[in-house]
Amino acid sequence: MQDDMRLSVFVEKKDKQLIYSPEKCIGCGTCVQACPKGSLAIGAVGAVARGLLDADFLEMKEREECIVCGICAKVCPTGALELRQEGKPLTDMSYLFRAMKPTSVNESCVHCGLCEDICPRGCIEVIREISTDGRLKLVGETHIDSECCVHCGWCAAVCPMHAISVEKPFEGRWTMDENVCQTCHTCVEVCPANALFNKKAKPGERVEKISHRPDACIYCGACAVACPVNAIDVRKTAVLPDVEKKSIIEKKLLETPVPEALLRTCLEKDEAACLGCGNCVIVCPVNALNSRELAAGYLNDMDEKTLLEVKNGRISVVDQDCCGADGACALICPVNAIWLVKREVK
């Protein structure tokens, strides 16, 4: 599978290369968190995950500062970063991705397909047919692609035969400030483990804006990086695999906040196409956080908006630097009059 992936050479110094595999990246920013030189940039995770921006989750912003130490590759839970020397991968047991036991299935498997149905990453393929020996039994094979597995544990949780074993990368703590959350669903769509969702409320029942599944969460932090209003906090509290020199990784990651998402986008608009409907102004989570009356029908009664507003029947961008790069405005626009474009990080 590695040969089919698109690879980017982030840095090359002397005989060492830092290689990035965008298809493996989940936008968690763990590498950015650990980088001693601040050479990596993460941002626009929501827009990229939603397909609104032609970019990768991660990029190198300070190539000349990178010392090719490899700590970013060592802490990556998916193997999206790889250090090579003279063209050969350096992937020993000091790398979290390699030290983590692969998700595996044993001979107890009855190939029912529940794991394939539930996997949020589409990593599992079940080939099955009815037994031809006269028994009422399914036979076949269950394949788990370790290159895209994020070790969320969904497959093991639903397996009726307890045939699947999973080792998670981290233990952690997930919290959300409901007073700040604007229910833009960016975190739900970004989460690689399907650990975040919206509960359906019964009549008269109050439920939290975003619900969390602790047993599925891998505490990667992608949701917190992507949140346009910084309502989510994710902390890693333990590194679970038996990694060599674990203390170095723990020192970098444990109880450390997720990295600040850099603004890697800017909003562009087509005023001629704009209908002036104001849907983008209302749905923008940054606007809603600072102007709670927007969604209550007071769009035209408010003089100032934080990020987007309608002036003279046309959309106007008030302050580009406030944008959370979630893309909610682009998603709701009925005429594609506003969109995100990539800009160079500073």
C-alpha cells in the first residue's frame, strides 16, 4: 500500500529525509505539538476534511529551522511522517506507530462483517461465502489494513466473537465548553474515530451540543485543532504502547494542549453571484460566538459582525484573521459566492 501513496519530501539534509504521507495523516497535530523547532504547521483541518480546500492537513513552514531530529515521526500515531536515512526508513521500536500492536483478528472470527460495517476508516474487508461442507456456517477471510487503521476499537467493540484485539495509542481527557461551542459539526466531521456525534433529543429533553464516545476516542486532538472557536480541549494523559525511550515522548505530549491552528486560508467571494441572503453570516461559528442574536433572527438589526456581514445586499468579509477555516459559509451558500483558498503560512 505504501507504494500507492503520494509522498512529500518535507526536508532533506545530508543523508536524511523527512517524508510526509498525506493519505495517512488525520490532522491531529501531534507532530506539531512535539516539534522542538516549531517547523511544522497545522490548520484548516475542517476545510480539508470537508473537501473544501485542496491542501494537506500538514505542511512545513520553516524548512531551514528543521534539524531532522525525527521526533515528529516518532510521535505520529498513524505513521504519516517517516524519517529516512540514505533512502531507507528508520522505523524502530522508538516510533509510536511501529511500537503499537497492529489491530488483528484471530481464528475465532466468523466473518459476519460487523467490523467492516462499523469501521470509520474503511480499513476492514471481509470476504465470505456459505460453507460447502453441509454446515450452516460462513467461511472466508477478514483483512485489516494496518496502514489506515487508527486503533479506535470500534471493530473489537462490535465483534460478537471477541476475535479482534486493538491497542490504542493514547489515554486522555476530552472536554468541551458548551457555552463556547456553536455546534458547527466541524469536530464531528474531522474525528477519525467517529468518537463525536450529535444526540437526538426527545421532546423536552436537553442534550449536550456535541456528545463524546470515550471508548472510541484515541485522544489525537484533531477535533480541538479543527474547532473554529476553541471550544474543545484534548489532553493526552498516557502513552499506551511499549515504546522505546517512552519518557521522551511523554515529556513532549502528556498534559500538553493541542497546537495552535495557523490560519492557512483566506475567504474569497463573488459579489456578483451573491444573493445577500445572509445564510453565511448566520451559520459562521465565529460570528455566532460573538453575536448570539444572529441565529435568533436579528441578522439585520445588528450593526457589527465579527467575520462576515451583508452590506448593500452583498457579502462582506470584516476580518480575515478571525476565520476558523471550518468552511461552514461555503457549505451553506446556495450559489457558491464564498469559498476558501489556501494562503502561505507565516
